[in-house]
Amino acid sequence: MSPEAREAFFIMRQRSASSPAPKIDPAMLFKRNMELERAFVAAGGLLIAGPDPTGRGDVIPGFGDQREIELLVEAGFTPVEAIKIATLNGATYMGKEKQIGSIGAGKNADLVVIKGDPSKKISDIENVEIVFKDGVGFDSQKLLDSVKGRYGQY
């Protein structure tokens, strides 16, 4: 996170804490949204995932993607269904499922190597070891350590 993005994140976080209480119970609304996602898929809808740029500064790509997949499992999807929603479904929506979104011969692939098995334990999705982007491997821990060294925390 850049220093500016980090500052905006904490400003927005503080602002929401001091906002008046909502008229609708946020926990109930959140649960209802999860039920709506399940009903949408059950009705044949193509659910896709990704960290939407909300403008509030509190959605961080990468970490946001991981959390969204975990929340899909909390909503009742299996880990494999949640991973598919976050990968292949987006490619299908864009009409690019033959090029991206899953692993296969002749497909372009950016890959994430994870320690563990998120198909059985979804929280393992947070144990990113290496990310391959355009054929180049990036050591996740080294990247996080470099950010921590520059900004004090991540």
C-alpha cells in the first residue's frame, strides 16, 4: 500500500467508526446478501468475484480477493465452488474461458502457489508462497517484508 492509500484507508476507517448508527442492522443485511448470492447461483446466475474499487480505500486487491473467497465459503459455497467463482467464472463472463481462468494446455496462466489445501480448508488461501505473473515468480514473504521495512507495517 502506498503511504497515500494507507492514510486514506485509516481516514475512512475512522470516519465509519464515528458515523451514526445505521437504520438497518448491518449483520442482518450482510447475511441477507450472502443468501442472495446463493439464490442467484441456484437460479442459474453466473456469480463472479473481485475486490471492487469502492472509493472508500478499504478494499485491497490480493488480500481482498482472498477474503472474498473465504466469505463465499461462509455464505455456503464449497471451497472449490468459491475458487471457481473467483477464477473461471470471471473469465467465462468476459468470454475468455478458453484463454484464462483455469489451468490447461495452451492457456495463459498466472498462478498462485499456496501452502496447504484450500479445497479442504479455505483459510489456507492466505498461505501464499509464490505468485507467478507473466512467467515471473514473486516470493510473497519477501514482498511483504520489503513493504514492512519501508512503511513500518502491512
